Amino acid sequence: MREGLSGTSAARDGRCRAYRDVLVACPESPSRTGGRIEGNSEPMTNRKRKLFLGAKIRRFREQQHLSQAELAYRLGLSASYLNQIENDQRPLTVQVLLKMGSLFDIDLTHFSEEEDDRLMAELKDCMEDPLFKHEKVALQDLKEIVSRSPAFARHFLTLYQSYHQANQNFAGLAQDVTGDEAVRAIVGPQFPYEEVRDYFYYQNNYFDGLDRAAERLAEQEKLASGEGEAKLIDYLQRQHSITVVMDAEGDRLRQFEPQPRRLTLSKLLSLKQRVFQLAHQICLLEQQPLMDEMIRQARFSSAETEAVCRVGLANYFAGALLMPYSAFLKKAQQERYDIERLQIIFNVSFEQICHRLSTLQRPGEKGIPFYFVRVDAAGNISKRQSASSFHFARVGGACPLWNVHDAFAQPGKILRQVAQMPDGKTYFCIARTVSRTEGGFLMPQKTFAVGLGCEIQHAPQLIYSVGIDLNDKAAAVPIGVSCRVCERDNCPQRAFPPIGKKIHINENEREFLPYRFEG
């Protein structure tokens, strides 16, 4: 059937350009790639760049309060032909699209799928929330929702964003008023890694049974600092009949096979990493009953969380074996906690030294109570431990004035900072980037910023305090936990107003501070 066209040549050219734009923005439906459409024998390879927008056409028709027969009559089509278009059994042709643009005076980009793609991406992101973990929605179902009812999708997103914001506000308020336990109750389901991270945090990152077992083994096997690989390989063979082999081809850094009693380590690992993995495996072999009891007492929410915790505890043991408590604490004090000197003595990484320093909380033999944190370039905290009173944000981002964020601008350099929290407590903080790659030119490099700090009264024991006036209170950088709960009203870096404060807005003024508050 031949559809009639109307309008001037210029208007027609404009509509043709609009059609071309829609065609580019609306690729062929993924569900049809490589197949055939019912009722049409033309292979899909010959049907490229054709529009299947049945749901959009049907939605537009319903918005115009037209029946299928009425719209078909206006377009000069048969009702069955329009029915096939609306059910994606026929593509939408340029003639039909231009006729719709002429009759209804609409922008043809109204039929573009770009808006649908944006809605799809936002819905998919929402569905990753632990709130929906018990029932996953298939990607095709999400596409169907967006295609058939974009208004509903937008309403859902608005509702979810309101829920998320309210949750953040309640959690921030609970954190400010009653502490982390209330936050955990409000925030609800956690990812396994978050749950384990909290467990380590509440244990002050010190596990006496594992620590002492590692120290005994180090003394028994006479593991000299930085010379452990050959001795640990011999120990595994002697005590557990396990052969250690190196593999340059595999895609695993470590793999243990109970039969035939073989531990395979990747050749991509450095010497420090290989020794750490050997110590990790020894813990899994020898400390399983102790770890099982610790995990039982922790009462985690899932078997997945228990498995994550077991890995974390084995890593803790490995660090304690390579840096035995008493010997490490003595050296740390002698070297005034010089991290780079300790790296040389114990032949471990910068991050491993910082982590170990944050664990020195053995009763009767405590070191400086440090906090330890590892942050990526986006500000996400992947590791956090604190034996001090330093408090980390559970909701929202960390304070941008904290020097751990500045470390990315000066890779490899140790940055020093005296920082003061809103409660008046002052901390001495150091930060530096650490990087590693999995080996190979095209392999991605991982870069993090590692932060280590303590309350200001301990700072004179650190070599990093040399040349800094620790008594100059005016030089302290005012930082906070997060913008949502920070009480400072004169911060130029504030990203969000704090919960419970009303913003003062005067359209005739513009101040240097991002927010001004009433009262």
C-alpha cells in the first residue's frame, strides 16, 4: 500500500533528517540478531538498520486516544498491517514514520531509543541493591518494562531514589547520635566483604589466637626476616607432603589441589607475594579449627560471608607469620615506625607494613594505636581498620580534605598531615599511593592510596613528625567523617549539607562557601 506524504519540500527534508537520526539512534533489536522474524523469511543480515518500535507506536496511539483501526485509517494502512507493526512483526518504514510526523506534528526523535537506554541503565543499577537480592529481574524483563511503560520506570526510579536518600539520612543521623550499631540496623543487608570488614573493625584488627600461633611457628622454623620462601616450601613438604610448583601459564595466582598434594603459584607473583601466599596456605591447613570457632562466634549472615572471613583470617595469619609480633614491634619502635626501613628488614610491601602496624594491640604489649585505610581513586574505601578513636564514614564519601585523597596527585610520595576532627581530637596522618600489576604490558595496573594515622600525642614517636610543629593548633586541617554528619558550617569543600540543618538561600548574594545555613 502506498502512503501519501504531505508538507513542503523543506519540511519533508527536515523530517527525513529526523528519520535518519532516529534510525541511527535505534539499532536493530538485540533479541533478533542472527534470526528471522515470524511471518517474514528475510534473514536478519539483510534487515539491518530497520526499526522495530511497536511498543512506542502503541503507546503513542493510546496517548492520542485512538483505536488501532482509527490510527491505521489516518495513516492509510490496513488495521492488520498496523497490528503487525505494534507487535514488532514488521519494521516501521520511513513512509509511515514521516506520515505520523506530518499528521500529528511531533518530533520524530520522540521514537529514539536513547531515553530507553538511559532508563534501562538506571533500573539495572538500582537492581544491584542488596534490597533486591532475593529475586533478580531478568534483563529482558527490564527492557520490556521500559519499552511498554517508561512512565512507570521513571516513577520507580523516583521512589527508589527517595528511599535511598531517606536511608542515607537516617543512617547518617544514627551514626552521629548513637554510633555504628544503629547504622547497621538501619542500612540493613550488607555485602559479604562489608560484613567481614566490620567484623575486623570491631575486633580492633587483632586476633590473639592466630597471632600467637603464627609467632610460635616463626620461632620454631627460625624464619629470618625476609628469607622465608625456601623454608616455607620445605616446611610444606616436610609437614604436609605438599609439593610447591611455579606456573607461568595459568590464570590463578595460587591453587591448592588436595590430591595430588600440590600447591601451584603463578610466576607472575613477586618474591614477597609468593612468600605471603605460602604463609596463607599454611594457615588454611593448620588453623582451620581455630578459624571455624572464630567464625561461629561471629554469627555471620551467610555462608558466603563466612568464606570471605576465612580468607581474611588466613591473610591476617600470613602477615603475622612474616612479621612476628614481638620482633616486629621491637623493630618498629627502634626505627621510629619508618615504613620504608621496615619494608627492607622484613621484605614485605608498604601496604603490608601499614596493615601490620594497625594490628599491634596485644594485651600488655601494645604498639601505637593506628588507623589503617586503603582507598581507590574514586574514594571507595576497600580496607579500613582502626585501633584508635578515628571514625570512618559508613554512609557517604570520606572527607575530601583528608590527605589520603591528595596522594593520587603525588604518586609514591609520603604525604604528612595534622588533621582535626569536629570533636576536637587531632590526628597525625600519613598517606602514599601503592601500585601493582598482574604482569604483562596490557594488564591493568591497580593503584590505591594507603593511609596510616594516630592521635597527635603519639606522633613524636614517628619519624614522619620530624620538622612539623605538632603544637601549632592553627596548622591542623579541619576534616570530618563525611559531609552528611559533619557539623562544620564554614567548609569550602562541602559536597552536601548536613542532616537536620536548613539551608539559607539569598538569590541576590553569592558567597565563597557552597552552603550557608540558617541560624
